[in-house]
Amino acid sequence: MTFQDYFPIWNKLSTNQQMRLCSNLLLRSVPRGTVLHNGETNCTGLLLIKSGQLRAYILSEEGREITLYRLFERDICLLSASCIMNSIQFTITVEAEKDTDFWLIPAEAYQQLMEESAPVANFTNELMASRFSEVIWLMEQIMWKSMDKRVAAFLLEEAAIENSDELKITHESIANHLGSHREVITRLLRFLQNEGMVKLSRGTVKLLDEAKLAKLRG
Amino acid sequence: MTFQDYFPIWNKLSTNQQMRLCSNLLLRSVPRGTVLHNGETNCTGLLLIKSGQLRAYILSEEGREITLYRLFERDICLLSASCIMNSIQFTITVEAEKDTDFWLIPAEAYQQLMEESAPVANFTNELMASRFSEVIWLMEQIMWKSMDKRVAAFLLEEAAIENSDELKITHESIANHLGSHREVITRLLRFLQNEGMVKLSRGTVKLLDEAKLAKLRG
């Protein structure tokens, strides 16, 4: 499998554009935990994931976090190239949640394609619309869903991503994903344990009753 | 002043595209309070504001609201034409906050331009990036700013929009803007009144000390 199998609009590029894109591509491998983009790395470029998993989040001045969305195989991280659009006035942090192989498309090369090609520009629109939709969904969760439902939803999502009902994750890390505090998460996890939905042990949350968790999630 | 003075990329359209766009345009006037777009009106089209003011917000199933952003003269409402992008998976409600004159650009006409013209597609990208930035800013406010600071910020913003320190606004309405409850807002406004920052009377909030409010806003 090569880049052209992963890049959805490859066939909408001219031969010249395909060659230019390829000559600028960089294939990179990073271990889990690597920060690929943040406010200091000015304009990293677009990241097309070959394998692995990325997490995009925002950070407060005090170091609090909330996960905006995750990116998986074949997903493209656009906001790590925010310099290509003047109107993007925010900074996300992008971190590898698993060992990740990805193609880096440098910002200038992509921007040139976008400026000359309506299909590339419209594809970029769709990418941004997808992320925007995820953020609005998150906003609705934050505004109108109680934290117990959000923890239940997060545990079920994690179990699906990891394909395992035994999650290696700390309470602190769940709090960072959900933009909450460790103490709040610990209290809620204990409630879920009392209700027979999970079993807690050091660094692990085991899902005992996914149906009940799904019912709580609503 | 005509449409071409208001539409930022008019000069990037071909004569044929300009003519097609003009032949599809509708100039509309609506009184304050009119809902121009919501989940039921499938795809209203883009709205370019000639004069007036629009508010875009999301609604919960229980009828709770939160204002995402406002649009003023020369702004373009893109998300009222969400059907032009497959990846927009959410619905906003758009309401006239003042008597408003606007041009309606029908969705199909705009979509056709976007598909054939890289400048139009890239302009659309910038529009979406602007709104996305406002929503991320709001998310940061919700996550990391206490409600008293958000009320102070809202009152100062309203005073600037209305160019008046005497705001005709109910506590209920402030709560809807900020995604809060009336009781919470009433309590906070009374606190601001005790601190000498505002004076409350029926249906009115008068700003007494903008410097102190600005300091609270941070």
C-alpha cells in the first residue's frame, strides 16, 4: 500500500500535481507519546496516518486539557497545518496515542495544490467540516450531558478502539480526555464500580457490563 | 452599494460566474426575531448580511440553547447551507437579532461555483475556519472560565454591539446566550450589582463600571 492508495483524491490530481506532491512527501514513524504539533511548532503540515492513532486536544494556560477528537488509519490531520488558512485562530496539540506511521505533507506544498485545484480545496473543506462536526458534538456533550454519561461513553469508546474490555488507563488520563479533574473521575468510577459496571484496579479499568454502561450513556 | 461591493471574491469570478450568481440571488428583509434556518429548513443557502445582525446557536433536545457566534454587516452565514458539504453533521439555528436585510445565495448555485472554482472553494474554507475558530474560543471559555467572567464578557460585548451602557435584555436571554440557567444568571447579576458594576431593573441591565467589569472578565 502506497501513498496514492491512502490519499482519497489522488485521481483528481494532474500528473504534474501528483509528482510534485510525491516529491515533497515525508514518511515518518514516531513512538507513542510523541507530540507532533503544538503552539510552538509553527506549521507542521498535514499528517496522513498509515497506521497508529493520534489525539488532538486543546490546552488551557494552567495546563488543563480536553480531547477534541482522535484520528485513525487513513485519517488526515489538517489543523496541524493551520497556517495554510488565515482564519484559523486557535492552536491544537497533536500527540501520538500509539506508535504511528504517517506521511507528512508539508504545508506549502499542500497550500499550492489547494490554490490551484478546486477538488483539493473542496476536499480540504470536507476535512475541516468533519473536525468541526466532532467539536460541535463535543460541545453538546459538555453542555448538556452529565459527566457520568460522558465517562460511560468514553469507556465504551476506548474499549471499541482497543478491542478489549480491560483498559490500561489512569483516572488522570480520563480526566484529561474529558476536560475534568482526577477527583471527579475517581468518584464517578467508584460509583460505576458500586453499580457493577466496572472493576477498578491500579492503572486499569475493566468493563464488566457494557449493556448497562451503554444504557447509562443514553 | 450592491451585492458586488459586499461579496469579497467578486473579482475572482468569471463574467459568466458573476452573471449566474446574480441571477440566483434573492434580496430579503426580515424583522427581528425571525428564525432563518433550523433543523427543519433543510438547506436555506448562504446569507450575506447587508444590514442587521444574526445569531447562530445550537439547541438541546430539552430546548436549552447556547450562542455559537453572531454575524454582522458584510458577514456571510455559511452553515445555513450545510447541505453543500457532506461532512457537516450538525445543525445550527440562525435567528435575526435585529431587523435584517440580506442576500440569500441558494445552496445549489453556490455549490456549483465551489466545485468549479478554486478561489470560491478556498474562500469557503476561510469562512468555515472563522466560525470554527469562534467555536473553539467558546469551548475554551466554557471549559476554563467561570460563569461570572463570562457574564462580564457578555455584558461588555453587548454594550459594544448596541453602543449603549443600558441593555434591554432579560436574565433568561443572557442564560440562553451562555448556555446557563436563569437562576444562575440572576444570582451572578445580583453579585455584580452588589459590587457596583451594574444596576438591575425590570428587563434592563445598566453597566455602571465598565473598567471593573473588564477587570473581572480578565
